Amino acid sequence: MRTQLFFPIVAIATFSFLSFLINRDIKVNSDTRTSVASLKLKEGAHLQQQVQHLHNNPDLSTEPFANRWQKRFLESKARGRSGGYLFFKHIRKAGGTTLRTFFHDVFEYHDSSRSFDLCFKDIDQSRFSGKGTEFLHKTYALKAQQTKEKAAKNGKKKAQNPLNDYQVHYIEQEFDTMDWQCPNKDPRWEDSLRIITLRHPIERHMSEFFFSGPGQFVAVNRTQLYVNQTYTDELAVYLEKMVPMWMEDNHAIRQERYPKKKVQKIFGRFYTDNFQVRALAGCSGHCMDDLTFNAAEKKRMNKQLARLNKYESINSTCTLWFVTKERMFDLCNKVNHSPECPNGCDAPCFYPASGYGELSQRHVVRALQSLQSFDAVMLMETLDDQDQSAFLADVMGVPRNSKFALANKNSVNSKVEKSSKREKTHFYRELLSNLAKSVSDLLHEENKWEILFFEEAVKLNALYTRQWKAETNWKD
């Protein structure tokens, strides 16, 4: 049974707590925030000139989109590499789990197993004990047998695969900022097929609010919304109080606000303003000089940068493995790295970078430059559209009509169900516009750079799509 706001079962238990939160005084200094409209008038002109220069001189490869998987990794193999990467920049609450399950099936299709048993057999299994990890040992034994049987069955097919002695590794970056200069700094980027999916900033922030913020204790009751006026009014009051409170603990400036607290990763299950810009416009090396990092932290970060020039082979254990289609076995992508992976993931762009501090228009341009280095720029709003599904299938070198194609996915939001295409793309913006206009304005003002970035990302997605349609003679 779903939790309903101020309704039976949870009503008695949560009413006093929610009332306390709702009645707290929330002070927001809105005078210091520039509206998106005035931004476009005052600062937007110069930004648009820079962005237009990027669009007029895109750093786009002349390489066809169709079957980039095979072409990219054959080129890598020809350079003497024994392996490469499928690099997925996982933007939280932007369809990441849907893409992860798709990539799992892509690996299966290409007979390039990323089953965790291949990793698990090479590490100290005794470290993984206790009730919570029993499934690892059981699943390992089962998958090891299944892998052996599949290898025997597909031996002939695999022998004919030109990539049969080349391993494609899976890597997913979700909780780290990416250095915007990584494509030029990290030699592993050249051996990678790079995918990213984005989402409208307001929709993404509010999805996070209801998934892991205060809203996780509240489900929007679709049968009551706009029908039961009492319920609708209570929800409006809740949003007007709780969303600004959630935004007050902004992890983009948390280090400056709470200097004595342990620094957490900037991207997690909490609010971070201009999230998608920070995810792609991070910096490392000398550009961190004006940030509040101590000398020891800067030394550690710069030391990892120096290792990039020593890249020769991949430590396969320190990449990611599928336990199930949705669940990853991960030794490297945590705050506290495992003994097997003391330096974290052996993958492109996983060296430390910072996304903290105040942003400006240059960060939007940096994020867009970073974005242009991806092979596919997907939008959550259109992931299951026929043309977008076919586009990504072509890039990954899998059949467009496969059972696992994105157009055949029937993803459902477990927190707030959407019943139409319009709701899938605009639900939270319309909810705030109808019930909490001041909250909508606040989110727009505080995330002005991310909104401008997303508008340009939509154009880049359209540019990629047009180029692919011309290549493949796609008919709408």
C-alpha cells in the first residue's frame, strides 16, 4: 500500500512530525538570486555567443554513428590495446537504471561478459561474509557454471568475433564530477564509447526530492490530487515549506558552509544546485587553486593526475560488474576504496576533480564542451521514442528491434506514476506551477545555469539525431 500524505495509516504517525517541519520558519535570501529572465538579458548575450561558437564549430567526429561499438574498439585494438570501456556518465534521476539494464543486455549480445563471477574469483572472497553478502557466494557458484556452459556453447561464434581477445569493460560514473578537460588529459578516453543521459533540471531535482529527500516519506496521491481540495491544499503547504528547507542544505557549497565537517561526494542523495553543470564542468590541477581545498587534498588529487601518463593496461577488477541487470558489483567506486582498488576505478575521468563553489557562464561552456565529447547525448524525456531507441541501438551495434531496445522498455516511476507523455516530461513543473509557484521560481533562479545548459543539450541531441538520420536514411 502506498503512503498517502496526511491519510490513514501514516497520518497519525507522521502528522505531528510533518506539521513541525511545515511550521518551521524558512528564511530564503531571494534578493541575492538573479532570475533566469534577467540572466538572459544581462549575461546571456555573451554566453550565447560562446555557445553559438561551439555549435558552429562542433567537435563532432566524422565517424558514422552506426555500429560505433565495433568500430571504436577495433580501432583501440589496432593501437595495441587489450581492452577499452563503455563509459556511462550516470546523471542521477535521469533514466540511469533504464540505461544500465540496456547496457547489461548489450554486453550479453556482444558476448562480452561483465558477469561479476569473472571478477569475484580473483579477489579474497573471505572478506565478503555475513548475511548481507551470502547471495554473492551463491550467485557466484551459479554464474560460474552458467558462464562455463555458455562459453562452450558459443565457442565457435566467439572465435569468429574480431574482438574475441579484446575486453570491453563497463564503467559508470554517478557520484563524481567529471573534469571538463578529461577528454584531452586522459588517454583512456580514446579507448572508450561514451554515453550520457540528461533530464530537465526542475524535473530531475524534484524527482530526487521525492526519491531520497523529505518527499520520500510522501507519495503524491494521484486519485486525490486536484480532486480533493483539502488534500491538494495540504500538499501545497508541504511543498512550499519542505522544498526550500531541502535546498538549504546545498551540497555544492556545503564545504564552505561547514568547513569542519567531513567532505562528502558532491553528487549523492541530496540537493546540489546546477547539478548537471557541475557533473560535467569539474576541474583538477591548477584550476583548483581558488577553491577551499587544503594542501594535502590538492597533493593527493594532483598525484593521481600524474598517473594518467602511465596508462598501459587496464586493471579489470577495478571496473564494474553486473550481479543482476540492475545491481552492480563495485570494488572501486566508493568513498572508501577497497584493498584491491586503492586508487579507485581504473577508468577514464575517475581521477579526482572538484565541482564545488560558485558557478558562472564559463562553467556552462565547459560543461557543453565536455558534453560534445560523448558519442550519444540522450534525454530522459525521449529515451523510449522510436528514433532515439533506434539511434542508441545503432551506436551500440545491436538490432533496433531487439527485445531490450529502449522503445520496448516499460519503465514505471515507483514514487509518482505518470500516465501520459506530457506527465512524464512536465509533471513536477506543472505540479509546482499549480501548487507552489514560489518554489518553482526559487528552483529556476537557483539553477539558472543548469537550465541554460539543458536548453543547449537539447539542441545537441537534435544535432546528433539529424546527423544519424541522414546517415541511415531514417524515415519519421
